[in-house]
Amino acid sequence: MRGRVLFPLAVAGLLLGLGSAYVFNVEKKSQPPVFSPASNPYARGIYANGIVESLQASGENVNLFPEVSGTVSAILVAEGDSVAKGQRLLTIDDSVQRAVVEQQRSQADASLALLEALKAQPRPETLAIAQAQVELARANLKSAQDQHDRQNRLHEVDPRAISKDALDNALNALKVASANVDVARRQQELQHEALHNAYRASSAQLERYTVKAPTDGVVLSIRTAVGSYVSPQGVYGTYTGGLGPLIVLGSPQDHLAVRCYVDEILVHRLPEPSRLRARMQVRGTSVSIPLEYVRTQPYVGPKISLSDQRAERVDLRVLPIIFRLAKPAGLTLYPGQLVDVYIGDAAEEPAN
């Protein structure tokens, strides 16, 4: 009875093992590629990593940093907006600085009112607003004037009643007292000038709490939010963990640039600029686009990882070359997008 049960189980296990072996050893057909990988269109073309940028006459995209520290109070534009030179983009909380400006403006206005009152020879009831040194200078002037007038009258009545030296001393005292009044007035003018300059400096500082567009362009990226703390070093990146610009500004995007990095060991193989040609392969597609040479940045620097620009390869250096292209119809390209670039000679120019 026991053998009758074991024998069918053994046969079933054998069949199961043979079936499993067959199933797992059947060669699976590979999936066709989603797109054709980039191929070198030139006989001796040089491959380089490229990154799409907005087209700039020189340099890269415009990175905007604030000139002061504080909390972002308002963002006045959105990503993708076209902006004009001088347009307000972002404001930082300026409540403290604005209070300082108002205080210094009030002090400057009060100083100006006092100065105008002094220049207008105020009536006795307005003398209370003058500073003590002005009052003292005027009192000394009046005393010297009275003393001089008395001695002058005595001298006119009887020249022998007072000596010429005493008369001259009285006249000199009158001149000194008069000069002291002028000095007091000049001190008021200097005080007003100093307060006014302080007010102007505070007003200029207040303007720095607003970030404005330095040129016409397009807002490519806004890397902060209302309530975030920013400083002249930038804003803390939630995902990168580093400091970066508040706003990245690019040029109008009817044309784009492609910045590619050629390995230093391949630099000697580059054709002359007049004969230099290039084609760009858009990753994830089979699209190949011809590029127009713009310029070579004449400095070989350390290679950076384009996926994380904080990391540098100090053991490998690259030469940046910039190309341009008209924004293609029917294909979406954005600044910051990675592409594959092949650089070759004009004599090897492939058909489009």
C-alpha cells in the first residue's frame, strides 16, 4: 500500500522538475529598445556630454542672489514669465529697515526746519527751537554789540573819555561774536547735511530688499518660497543640501545654447573653429539636430558632474565649447536638459 502512494508522487515530482527546467531555460526574447542609441555621425567624431542652456552672449544663465539677508515676503513673477530690465521679481521683509528710514527722514526734516528758522532770523517766540550753542552765540553777540555801541558813543562825545585800544577791543569782540553766530549756523547746516545723507543711505539700503531683473529675459527657475530665509550666499536647497541662487534668469528662448565638455585628452583632435561641426542627439529620442558653433571658452577646467554640480572631478579636465540651435518645432527642449554631442570636421559633415 505504501509503495503504491510513493511511486506516483515520485513520478509527479520528476515531471514537475523537468517542466520547471524547461520553462526557466527557455531563452526570452529581448525587448526592442525604446529609442535608437546615439551613433557617431562623423568618421572621426569626438563625443562630449552637453547641457542645454539659454543663449547668452557670454557666460551662462544669470543667477540672482540677494544683497541683504531676510525672509522672503513676496514673489512677484512665476517660472516661464518674460521680464524686462528693472522689473521687480522678489521682495524681502523690509519692516525694520523701513522704520529706520522713516526715523532718519523725520530727523532730517526736523533739522531742515530748524536750519530754515535760523536763516530767517526768527522772532523771539521761535528761538526756543534753536540749540543752546546758537542761543549762547547770539547772546554773546548782543553783549558785544551793546558794549561796542556804548564805547563808540563815548568816543564820539569825548575822544579822551575812552582809549583807542578799548574801542578796538570792543570792535574785535563784536566781530568774534558775529563769527560765532555764523559758526553755529554752519554747524546746523552740517548737521542737516549729515542727517540727510544718512536718510539717503538708508533709502538706498531699503531698495536692496527688492530683487530686480538686471536684464530682459525669461525666469527659468525660482528656488525659494514666501517665508524662506535667504542671504547673500543664496538659499538652502531642500534636495541638493547646498546654497544656490534665488532666481535663474535666461534669455528669450527662440534660440538655445548647448554647452558641451570635451575631455582634455581629445582637445588636440578638435578641428579649426571655421571647420568645426557638431550634431546633438536628444536623449530618449532618435532626434539628431545639427548645431552651429558659437565660441570656445578658452580655459580647461575640472570636470563637474552635470547631475550634481557640487561634485568636481579634479583628476579630469575638460574644455567647454558652446553651440547654438533654433528651438525646434514639435520637440520640447528645456535649459538644463542633458544631451549627447558629436563634434567633427566640416569635410565629414553627414547628410541631415
